Amino acid sequence: MTCDEAEVMLHALIDDELDAGHAREVETHAAGCARCGAQLASYRDLRQALRGGNLRYTAPPSLRRSIDRAVPSAAATDRRTLLKGFALGSLLSAAAAASVTLVVLREDRDERILSEAISAHLRSLQADHLTDVLSTDQHTVKPWFNGRTDLAPPVIDLTAQGFTLIGGRLDFIDGKSVAVIVYRRRVHVINLFVTQGVGSSLQAPRMETVQGFNILRWTDQGLNMLAVSDINREELEEFGSKFEQAARAARAT
Amino acid sequence: MAYEGGGDRGKAERFRAAALPYLDDVYTLARYLLRNTADAEDAAQECYLRAFRHFETFRGGPIKPWLLAILRNVCRAEYARRGALTAVVDNLEEAENKSDGLWSEAQSSPETETLQRLDGESMQRLITQLPDAFREALVLREVNDLSYREIADVTGVPVGTVMSRLARARGLLRTAWLAEEKGP
């Protein structure tokens, strides 16, 4: 061990940071080297002097109190937690109540619309109630709605796609007059109810089965579409997608 | 709610029990690092607030080094606020670059000379006059009683650097001490 190494290592020695092997090396060097031996002794002396003197400061009581106040006390936390609990609890129950109310109301209205649509569909199947304007020509059916409803329903001929346009009529759903476009698939009738919707975003179609009828609903271009039929779900879905495709194509031209 | 409340209260209580016994250690280091009472009090308070906020991140083990590391960061922010950060770095680099000079200075003092006992206040003053990096290492070792490993963690330097800084700090302190005994 050189003196340069020993000069630094002797501090680790007096700090008791050396393993037995290194400690012995430093001690051996210091024993055989007058200068390093003297240094070791002098730093042990310094260390002892430092240990003997009170070098610590005592935190003023005011600082201790101030920190004590800043860290939430058990009692304060209790009160706050209790308040937070109450506030959160009432918020939660209010939100829960609101959502329950919303669901109840929506289901109410939904159910009414669905049952009214089915009633209208059933009524339409009775003799002479299916159409007010009987035409397979969309250019005849579409203008017929002008002045009869406050919206311009998309009237689209889907004969090529397997759904024959047979006409249109006015009906009443949810207390409002609605445009109905009537299609035929083989011997089955599809009534497409078109009402004014909210917003113009496309909402994904929803399929429901009510009283044995399939009902497909979607929203596009600010219009609510509701198709009712006794055809199977797959075919009604096909109708919906064909209708939307053709409607997009019609808008594009 | 009950769980959350219990957790909050538990946290505050655990923090008090674990951290408050080391307030004197924190305050002491703050006094040596910042060199004045008011700043040291502010730093200690800020240290405890930060420590409480981040108590979840404390991974167990001795809490004293963790608290002192937080305090050191608070003090460095205070250095920066004072605009003294560059001075600290310059001070340190200058001291480390002039190591030969400092060492020969330390070595020039007679090794056999026994140190006269100084009163605590004089010793504190001498330590306070050491350059920052050396003062910090010496206080963490001699006053806060941290191991080399803990000092390395607190100050973010290798253990070897801790050792050489301590050697330097003691050399400087001893020289200043002997000069103090001889009087101006």
C-alpha cells in the first residue's frame, strides 16, 4: 500500500468502513510509515474531538409545532375524511339517482316508441292501411311527403337489392306525425319510420326483438330510422346496411 | 370511505412516528448547509412537507438518509434561488482541482501536534467554513452519523468520492483548527 492510498484509506479505517483485510493493510502500512502513522493518530484525535463537542443543533420548538400542524393530524384527518365521505356519498347517490331516473324515463319512452311502432306496423298490415301513396317509384314517393311532414325522408329504391319499395304513408308515433317508407321483401312488409333526430352523427344500428317483431334502429344525417318487420334479423340487418349504402350513394351524386 | 380514511390517518400517523424523531438531524444538516437559522427552518419544514407528500414512495429501511436526501434537494433549490449554485460548483471544482495545494497545506501542519479542545460553537464555525461538498460529507458522517454508502446515496456520488471528500474535509478542518489555536 502506498502512502497516497493510505492517506485516503485511513479515513475509511477510522470510520470503520473497511473490511478486516483492508483494515489490516492500512494499519500495517501506518505502523511502518512514520508520516502515515502520525496522520492516522491525528485524525483519530480530530474525530474524538468532534465527537466530544456538541455539533448538533436542536430544532426550535416553534419549528416542531409548525411541522406538526402542517402534517395532517389524526383528528383533523378524521374530520376531513368524514366530510369527504359525506360529500362523496351524497354525490354518488345523487348521480346514481339521476342515472336511475334517466334509465327509467328512457326505457319508458323507448318502450312506448317501440310499442307504438309495432302497433303502427300491425295497423299497416290491415287492408288499405299500408300506404298513402302507392308507388314503386322513389321519385313519386319522395315528393309526396313534401308539405305533409317537416322533414325530407330519404326515399330509396332498393328493388335491385331485394327490397321492393311499395310506397309511403304518414303515421303517428310518440305523439308526432312521422314519415313511413314501406318496403316488401317477398311476402313480408318492412315499415321504415323516419323521425327528426338530434345531432347528425351516425349511430350504430341496434337490433331488438319486441313481440315477435324485429326492430332495427339507427341514426343518420339527423334522422332517426326505425325499421319494423317480421323478417329475420339477418335480413333486416341486410336491409339496414343496403339502405344506408344507397342513401350515402344518393347523397354523393 | 372507511378504508380510505383509515389509510389517510394511518399514513399521517406512520409518518409522524417514523420521521419526526429525526427533526434535529434534518435541522442540523440544514443549518450547516444553509448557514443561517431562518433558511434552515424553512428548509426543514419544506423537507417534512415533501417527505409526507411522497411518503408512499419511501421503500422502508432507515428513514434518516431518505429525509436527509430530501432536505439536501430542498437546500440545493435554495442555493439556486440565492443564485449561489454556480458559486457552489466553482467552489467545489476549484477545491478539487487544487487538491495538491490543499493537501500540502494540510500536511504542512505538524502531525504530531495534538488538537486543543475547542468549544462546540468554534467547531461548528470551522465546519461551516468548509467548502460545500466537503462540509456536506463531513456533517453527514460526523454529525448525522451516516455510513459511506448512505452518504453516497444522499449526495448521489460514488462511495469512493465520499471517502476522498471526507479525507479532504478532515484535512482542511484540522489545518483550520490548528490555525484557530494559534490565534490570529
